Amino acid sequence: MSLTVNDRVRAIATFRFIEVRLMEITAAWTPTTAEMEVKVLFGRHIFDFAQHADWLGKRTFELRKPEQYSLKPAESYVDVIEALAAEEETGKRLSALYDVFIPALESRYRAYVDATDRLLDEPSVVIVERILIDLERMKRDAQRLRERIAVVAVPLPELARRESAHSAIVAPQG
Amino acid sequence: MKEIGFVEEAGLRLRAEPARDEAFKVVRRDKEMAEYDGSGPEAQRESVHRHMTNEITSLDIAAQCLIEFPDAPWGLRMELARQCWDESRHIAALHRRLEEMGGYKGEVPISAFEWQVTCALDDLAGRLASQNRTFEAGAMDVVGGNIREWRAIGDDATAAVLDAILADEIHHVRFANRWIKQLAAENPRVLMKVAMAVRFVSHANQTLQADAGETTVNGKVFEDPHSRIPIVNVEDRKLAEFNDEEINEILRQAGFRSLVPEQVHA
Amino acid sequence: MTTPQLDPKLFAEGPKRDSRFDVRDLWAEMQNFDASDPRLINEFLHRQMNEEINGMEISARNLADFPDAPWELRMSMARQCWDESRHIEAFRGCFERRGVEVGEYPVMNFQYRVITNIPSLIGRLAVQNRSFEAAGIDAIQNEVSEAARREGRTDLDELFDGQLADEVQHVRYANVWVKKLMELGGAAAVFQMTKAVSLANEALKIIAGDAATMYPVAEDVRREAGFTEDEIDVAKRLVAQGTG
């Protein structure tokens, strides 16, 4: 069985919550990151995350919930997002976002596309595929920047482990 | 490009049928269609086939509105273009389901009644009132009930297709409601066009629908037209931005007059 | 990073800068080259880049500080971050082509420090987008004509032209949202905005001293950005007072 409309809107609204938080996290990091080039990278990507949230938020309306409807993920996953937000050091911020969190988010988006009916839910699929193209570009931006200003990637196995420990992130229906 | 003209049918000036591929036999009256009692395999396939061909008609109508009203506000044209995309997916999904059920395109006769009536109207607000606010809103009522029926007979696959379609249809009705309001606010004559459209649709429906006792090509006897009105899908009509008074009026017409509050006239 | 000499009632903590930057607090501490000095344009481009960084940082902070703001407004602020990030790189390109390096001249972060000290979003929008950026529009318009007069169509002319189109959008959305937030917030919102403008004025006097530069009001561009005729007249009177 494919996903129902209710399953779809819950997943899309959860992704929207995450994209809004990523917008806010990169926004909070912008004035508190010293390196100018990294600051500019965050400034640019804030709007990418905002646009993703906006597209997803328009889709929630089509799936019979209010426009720009967000759904908080499972509590333990919110903790992982907040651990990302709490990173202070520039190298760690870059690694946490571009090496751990975005690749994990990409996998979750792909899992959604695999799980849904590509035909009936094509509007969601098109949005997610556009987001995936953006996320790929954003990772490339970050990698090129790190090579240019010689910021070394910092392994963050604990954050990666906590993220990947969640097979599902949509909060259980109350 | 070849224009689609008009035809005369039972004293009505209707739009000639849109192009259909050879697999389909296109008819104009209910009695020329096939309908089956119960929930046997033929009835199931006919139901999905009918949904599928109605979606083809909806696609044609939305596309024709884009062509014939190039000066419509851009926001409305975007909605119509989006509707074309939605209807295309609905057609493909229902065709896929029909084939899974062992059916095929053209298995039973089809009609393009909604097209013939809607595209006979010469203004966009009237067409939105006819197609989106009347036919699609009516379909919303039907599909709401159908989903439960498919689930009841254990066909979750068809129910899932209709569940997804219903979500889209709600928005088609909603955008029509929004745009009619906006167009009427900008130009009060729009309301007159809408009223004329609604009257024309109602007249065409009464003229062309099968009377009690008539039979379909496969021998099913039609009941009285009043007993064929579906249960009103109140919840989704609210999502589609019908107001309470409009919903009450539809409930009254559907035979629930005693249950709804009387309209208060100023 | 924190400058003890500035009153924390008027100035928030400054944004972070890397070690290349020499951050000053007061206009008088800047280099203030004479109009005939060839370094003037280079210092202007470098300073302007840092002001764009301030613009980006302020919008980013607004996103982080006001998560319950209307979504359309948050989208406009996120869009502003993107625009400013492109302007930063464009200004950097311009001065690097002239042989100037990042950090070669001192910079000031007073915009960020004044605005993020304001507790309300309506106040921040009113001060940043309606005041600082609107003044920026006047400055850019002035520089566009000056650069064209001096050098014909150069990379500067192109940069200012593109930047101006973006800045008009920023001022316009602020104008729209300040009005909407005032409608929604009533007397309390008007009070917040008035307080913000008064705090900012007081802070700017400290920063600028007697050295503030006033550019002629770019009337048409301000009109395009949603200012009313009355508001344009007020701006013109203020410039006349400042330069008179």
C-alpha cells in the first residue's frame, strides 16, 4: 500500500518544519560566525531553506491542511536538530550541516519519493526533486568554500549516529 | 487549428464534443451509457472507467479555458494550468487502476456532457460556476461516498486513488469559489453571468437526464432522478470554501430541507 | 568584539568578524579620506561591502529572533539575506579588481549594533529598511550618477544599478509590512516603532558626531519603493537640515 493523503501531508509538514528550522539555524549562525566567506555562504543558503519551506507549505494546503502547515518531528529527532543548532565552531557548523544533516535529509526525501505514489503524489515528488537538486548544489558550495579557505571537515560521529538512529521522523499521530 | 463548434441537442445549443481516440464510443444521453447494479467486477470497472473519462473531460475544459480566455488574470490562468496537470495525473492513475482490474479504455460508452454544457458558455466565470462549482463539487460529493464504498468491499487500491483525487478536486472547487468572488467584486455583471450559467446547467441537466423507467444499453432501469442525488460531502465542501448558506441550499436540493435552518431574508 | 565605550542601552553586542577586519566604533575613527584622495573610492567599496554584511546579518537575526512573524514577511527577510550575500561578493569583486584586499580599511558595525538592540520587529524594519536602506538608496542613486559621470559605464555602475533594484525591493517590503504590523498591533506597535526610531536616532548621533554624510533624496526611487509624497518631503527636509 502506498501512502494515504494523511500520511503524505504529515511527512510534507514534517519536512517543512525541518526546512524552517534550518533557515533559522543558518540565520542564527550568520552574525555569530566570524569568517566572512562562511557567513556569506549561510546568508545565501538561508533563502534556499526558506524557499523549500515555502514550496512544501503550499503543498500542505493541497493535501487538505492549512497553507504553510508544519508538523514538529518526533521529540527525539527535534533534539538532534537542536544539537545541530548548538554547534559553535565554524568547522563543526559546516560539517554538521553539510556532511551530516543535509545528506541525511536527502536520504529521507528520497525515501519519501520511494514510498509515495509517484503519479498521484506527483506535485510532492516534483517539489522534493527540486529540493534535492538545491541540496546537492548547497553541499557543493560548501565543499568548494572549504577548499578555498582551507577549513577542514570535522568528523562528527555522535551527531551522525544520533541522526541515523531515527528510522522514522514523523511524530506519531496523537 | 480546427475550432470546436456547436451542436443542437434537444433544443439546447451545446458545444460539439472534444476529440476522443477511436477506442471510445461517445454518446450524449444517459440511456446510451452502460451502468451496472451492485459491486461486481463489471460495475467496478465501469465506475473507474466513468471517473477516468470524466477526468479527461475536466482536463479538456480547463485547457479550453486557457485558450479561450487569454486575458484572464494570471493567477487564475495559473490555477487552470495547474488543474490541467492534476487532471492528467488523475486520468493516468485511473487508467492504471482500470487495467489492473482487467478493464480497458473504451470498454463502455462515454459522454462529454460536462464539456458540452460548460464550453457552450461564453464567459469564464460562468464556466467556473458550471464546471468547478457545480460538476466538480458534485463529483466531490460522489467521490467522498465512493471511497467508503470501495473500502467496504476491500478494494483499498481504488479507494487510495480516489482519496488522492479528492484532495485535488477540493482545491479546484476552492479556487473557482475564490475567483468568482473576486471577479464579481471587480465587476457586478459577473454575478449575472454566473446566474445564467447555473440556470443553463440546470436546464441542460433536466433536459438530457434519463427519466424514471428508461433503461441503459445493458438493461439497467433508471430510478427517479431525485433519488439519484448523492449524499452531500459537507466537510469537503467547507474545505472548498462553500459558505454555510450555500451548503444548506445544496442540502435542501438534495432532500434534507427539514434538517437545515431556513434562510433568513433581509 | 564588545566595545566598552558605547552605551549598551543603545548598542547591542557587535557581530563576529574574522581577524582580517579592523572594527571601529565611531565615524571619526574611520579614515575619512579627502574627496580628492584616490583611495576614497576603494575605501567606499570596502566599507559598503561591510555594510552589506551588516544588512545580511540583521535580516538573519530577524529570522532567528522572530520565529512567529508572518511567513510571507519571513520569506522576504530570507530573500534579503540572499540578496545581501550576493552584494557582498559583488563589492568584494569590485575592490579586489582595484587591488584592494579584505580588511585593508577599517569597518564599522553600527547598523547591526543599533538595530539588533531594538526589541520589536516593527521597530527593526522601520529603522533598517525604511531608514538605513532608504538612505542607502539615496546614496547608491547618487553614486550611480557620479560613477557614470566620472567613468562612463564601468563595473561600479553595473554593480550599483543591480544593487539598487534589490534594495528598492527591501525598502518596499518593509514599507508594506510596517503598515500591516501597525494595523495588526495598533497603538502598541506605533509606540514600539516610535521608540525604535528614537533609540536609533540617539545612537546614530553618537556614531556619526558631526561627520554624517547626507545624500540628496532619490525621489523617484523612494516613490517606487512605496514611500508616500509626505514621507519623501520629510526626508528632503531632513537632508536640507543636515547639509544646510
